[in-house]
Amino acid sequence: MLQDSSIIEASYQRFIKRITESEIVFYLSNDDGVANSVSNDDEEKVILMFWSDKAYASSVNHSFDNEYFVKEIELFNFLYRWLPGMSSDGVLAGVNWDGNLFGNESDPFELREEIQNKMSKSILKKYESKYNSLSKIT
């Protein structure tokens, strides 16, 4: 089952808009880790999935026989910890995937840039300051 590219793009843009406003990203997790899937474009690639809304994440959990719990992560941690780690691991980000496990598949570095380009200047400045101060500690 293929999904229309305009629907995927609209869902991707909705993800970016909502997480930059709420500063929260949702994902599914259990004792074995974060819900993941293989890419719809390349079965060699692993996708970690994220959603802009708790309800979206919950609605996809049925695809995994409801074995996960919806968790949230602060946008700062998503941008400066998760996405860089995913990039170094060669894992892609799937954002706002639907119950059929279709959606946008993004390179973590490119997704981070896209999100940062849509963030308000004040929040971006606050995040960069926080990141720089944490970098000095480690």
C-alpha cells in the first residue's frame, strides 16, 4: 500500500510545526527499546519513529500489538542528543508515521536543520546557549 507523497509531506510539515510550538516529541518505547521499523525505501535501513502528538503515537501502537508505551522527549534532547546519535548510528527518523507504518523518512542531520530553521529565534538561541554550556562541562 503506497501513500500519497502530498499526504506524507503535509504530515511531515505538521510534525515540525507542532514540535517547535510544544517543544515535545513523542515516541513509543518498551523494555526492549524504541519502536522501529525498516525503511519503506531500503530494507537495509532502520527507522526510529517519532510523532508530534501523543494521540498519533497511540494510534500507531496497534501496529505493534500495543506492546509499547507512549513516551515524550523534550525537543532540546531530541535535537542535540537523539538526532546526532541516530546520525552516527546510520538510523533514519520516521516522523508522524501512520498506522500502516508509512510516512516521511528523514536523515537525522537534515531533520535537525529543518526543525531549527522553523524554530523561533529566541528558543533557538536558548537551546544553543544551553548546548554550549553543557559542552563545556563534558
